[in-house]
Amino acid sequence: MKKIQAALKHTLLTAGLASTMTLSASAQQANEDARPNPLLVYSDLTFKAPKFDWIEETDYQPALLEAISMQRYAINKIVNNKAKPTFLNTIVAFEESGKMLDHVSSVFYCLTSADKTPIIAQTEKEMTPVLTDWENKITFNTKLFNRIKYVYDHERSKLKGENLKLLDETYKHFVRSGALLSPEKKARMEQINKRIAELQQQWGTTLTDATNHAVVWVNSKDELKGLSEADIAQCKKDAESRGGKAPYCIVIVNTTQQAILTNLENRDLRRRVFEASVHRADGTGEFNTYPLVVEIAKLRAEKAKLMGYNNYAAYSLENTMAKTPENVYAFLKQLIASYKPKADEETREIQEFARETEGKDFTLQPYDRFFYSAKMKKAKYNFSEDDVKPYFNIDSVLVNGVFYAAHRAYGLSFKERKDIPTYHKDMRVFEVIDKDGKPLALWYCDYFRRPTKRGGAWMSSFAKQSKYRKQQPIIYNVCNYAKAPEGQPTLVTWDEVTTMFHEFGHALHGILSNCEYNSLSGTAVARDFVEMPSQFNESFASLPEVFNHFARHTKTGEPMPETLKEKMLNSINFQPAYALGENLGATCIDMAWAMLPEKDIPTADKADAFQQQALREVGLLDTQIPPRYATSYFNHVWGGGYAAGYYSYLWTEVLADNIATCFAKRGALDPRTGQDFRDKVLSRGNTKDLMQTFTDFTGLKSPDTSALLKARGM
């Protein structure tokens, strides 16, 4: 998923940033002979891209501190201005006050997720409380807020378009952060914000360490029976890169289920892999995130109470399309009712299939599910993932699939820029060129896993598009694919193919943004809207013209045979209840924690029991279909910005399916359809009401939920 980095959003204060692009006097004069900090000046590269070949890890902390000083100076100028507050001298001035902090933070927070070395980790640990304290000082700057409120009260009726939206969003940000609270409550809110930031930083470090330590060591090749030679080679490579405690190892990814279980014939090894995943951070081993979980949950509940809400879910959802917990639960109940009978039927079918070979007493376990489901799929469709994987060379998927679809739909072209430096040698950089031949953006991809990178896949930016700042977007995607041994092509699964399209959908939301202000541009939208462009972009992957363009055998270059293609596409929705169920389970866990008042939050030793009870109450406690994420490794909720928000993946899937239906009716690769979507949705950022944005393109007054079940084959 793409995901947008919540830590970055959190740090950048929503309000956009900085006033000047030159070194401050204090930074210039300290030592005339000192090396200039490359983060504190915009580079001379295309669109001012970061000069990673100049930047050193020790540059980030002083650059962040200096950028804070620059914003402090700019805000003091705003609050000390003797002139009457106006939109220009207060709202726009604040929007631009932290421009340099925006610039530095965007680069730094990319590395904290994608390449967290010991120095970066230490810098994050030291700077998190500093940045949080600075955000608090801005939020609770009474003079600043009074000027903002004056403009809101006296000038709002005169503003239109993006100016009005910027005013509303700026005022709302301050109010939702506690600007109207009493001095005593403000002081407590500052403490809460600071502690939550510290805990989230600890969470990120702990979970990364826990996942890295959860690898399953394997002593012999025989134990890996069922895996392809390429997969076995990857296990050997992973073992070598992690100290070689055994000849092979299986790396644990961020989700509960592990794709490798599909092919592993050794049942005991399947069990070990599954248990390593489930127990990576629940205290049964070296790592335990539950103490962090319960403290974060308590602080969020207290924060909601201070703001006048019954629970954190109510507070958090107010600023989304869903608006209330009641609306979220109504949405989920519809899906659960349709899902449950289908899920029970699927489980019975798999168990019966397994017993045909394993005997009538065989009891299916969750670590068996993928293995026998794959065999059942192969028996039904005469198809397996290994049959199609040679046709999914990552380079072809990118250039002949992802880029090709963007070219056909939106007229974009892509030119690789090997002269643009990156923070890791495995990365690639492309210049995005618009249909008129003008350079539009830079796009970076960082696709391969490594110990310094957190799990999952996401999108973010080194610079957001802004006409006011005269800044073109610099966007990046990060994934966690296994890189093939030197000299061999990297082959990906169909799920990984769709992930590439998904994350590039987020990228397009940033690349095609055409907004005046930084804080309104690109993906700066509610989380239950932000996943829509990415989920919709997945639909291009299976579009015949696109699919046939990239799905070519890595050795022969031949297109995938029609019979094999048909088998694969028909099998995509094989047993669809599982994928829906694991998402529903995770969503309900998230909501359950966010609905609790402070007094009802369980202790760390009762956290697992609470999770089980929460699933039981909504009819989703099912050992055969565990949640996609359990509480102890649910990074979206405890490390990111998706608390009371994981439902948005399902919510936006409905929106995406509605969008895909429109594209299909109008011509999915018709440039006119793409241009209309670009004009009405992708370019608009957060410049208007999001439901209206959806309606403008689809003509629908509200999302049609039946589309989701239909798209999933249910």
C-alpha cells in the first residue's frame, strides 16, 4: 500500500513551510572554512533534487535544527507584524514559514523508513522530541492563532477557491490540535503529543528489529523442498546477508501470512515460519510491543477526551469522508454479512481437498492454508504462480507495464536519469515528461529489501508540487522485493506486480498535482480518499493491452500464452473471502482499540486477549483467516497515521472500483478519459470537498458498495 509516510506528515505540520532558500547568517558565519551543509541550500539538479552524493548522515541533525530556527524567525515576523492580519501576511506567510524545514524533513524521513542506518536511527531518536516540541510551540502560539482566527472571522467570506480552502484547512488544523483549549489543557496536550511521538519512534525501531530477528534459519536445502531454485538461492543470499547462522533463512515480511508458505512442502517449517510471523513482537520472544501499544492507546484516548470526543475514533474520523465511527461500522457490517458464509464455505473446501491426500483426520491449520489453497487452485485451473513468474521481469513490469499504462492514459513519458544521485545504489530515477514535451516531475524507485528498510510498500515525496513555490514534484516509491542474485533477472509475483501499479498510482497523484499551495497539493487528502488513485491504478495491470505489453518471458521475450494468461486472470478471485477477511479482521482490531475510553484500555498482558474478544464480537475470530496485521505488529496504527483509519483501504477500494467502472465504460486507455480523471481528480489535491471530487468524475452522489464485492468475485 501505499503508503504515505505519517511521520513525515506529522512533522511537517500540515501547514507547509519556509521563507528563504539560503543559509541563515548563523549557519554561514560559524566557521568560514566549514563544509556547507548541502541540505540547507537547494541543489542545482533538476527540480532541486537532493544531492545525495554530497549529503552525509551527520548533516541531518544540524540541518533540521537550523531549519527550525529559520521557521521560528519567520513566525516571529508574522506575529510581530503591526499591520492588520490578512490572508497574505498571515495565512500565506505561515504556509511558507517552514519551507526549509519541509525540504530537510522530507529527505530525512525518507531515510528513517527506507535506509535506517545506526546514525539515522540515533538522529531520529534525538530529533523526534525536538520536532514534536517545535510543533507544539507552533500549535499553541496564541498570537499566531489569534491572527489566523482574525482572518478566518473577517476575510473568509471574501475568499474563493484554493485561497478559501487553505484558510479553512489552516484554521481547522490549529483548532483540531487544541488551539482553543484552556492553558491547563494545552499544557497537557503538549505533553501527550511529545510522548506519543517518542513512543511511535520506539515502536518503529522495535518492530524493525523484531521483524529482522524473526527470520527462520534453515539447515538444509531438503527442508526447502517445493521452492524454486531462484527462491532457494534467495534464501541462501538472505542467510549470508544476516550473518550466516545457517546455510539458508526465510525472511519475515510485514503481514501475518507469508507468501513463501504457498510452496513449502515441509509442514513443520511452514509452522515455524507462521509462528515467527505471528509472535515476532508479542512478548513470547525477545521483543514485546504491547507496552508501547497500551500507552499510545491511553494517550490517544486522553487526547480525544481533552478535545471533547468520546473516543479517539470519533476524534480521528471527523476529518475524513466517513466522518463518524457509526458510519464506518455500518460500512463494515455490510461487508461482514456478505463475507462470513463465503469464508466458512472456502475453509470447508480447502480442508476437504487437503484430506484427499493427507487423510480424513487431517486438521487444517492457518500455516497450511496457502499451501493447500495453491494446490487446489492448480487442480482447478491447472495453474500456479511459478508458471507465470518468468513472465514478470521487474524491469518489464515497470517500463512496459506501469509506464506504458501511464503513457496511454495520461500521455506521460519517462526518461531514466542516471546522473541524479540516490541514497542507495539499487535505486533508479526517471524524469517524467508531459504530453506537451515539458518535464513534469522526477520519480525515484527503491524496490529491493534490505535490513535497514522497514517492511511494506509506500510512496512519499522529496518535494511536493506547488505553483506558489514554483516547485515541481519529486516523488518516490519504496517496496520490499527480493533482489535476484547478481546476473539474474528479478522476477516478481502477480501480487508484487499489482503492488508496483498500486504505489505508482500514489505517485501519479503527486506527479499530476496542479495546485497553488504545498499543503493542499498531491496526496494531502483524507486517508479514506488517498488510497483510491492507487487502488484504481491496479486495474491497469490486468487490462489486456497493458498486460500483453509487459508479461513477456524473461528469456525468450515471448508474450504469455493466452491459455496461461486466462488461467491466471480467472484464478485471481479464487477463494476471494480470505483476502477480504484478513483485511476486515485488521480493520476491526484497529477500530476496537480506537473506540476505547482511557479507563477501559487493557494492560499490556491483556492486550492479546482484548484483540481476540474484539474479533469475536464482530464474528471475525477465525483461526483459519487471521487478521492481515495483529496488534503487536500493526504498523499502520501504532507507527503511522492510520489509527481508526485502516478501514480506508476497503472504503477506497469501493471508490476505486467505481472509478474503474467509469474508465471501462468510457474507454480505459482513451486519452480523453485519462485527461478527465487527471483534471477532475488527480490534479486537484485537497482543493475541494473530496466527495464532490469523486462525484465530478463518476457522476455518483455516493460510493456504490456493491462494486467491491463484485470486483472481488463475491
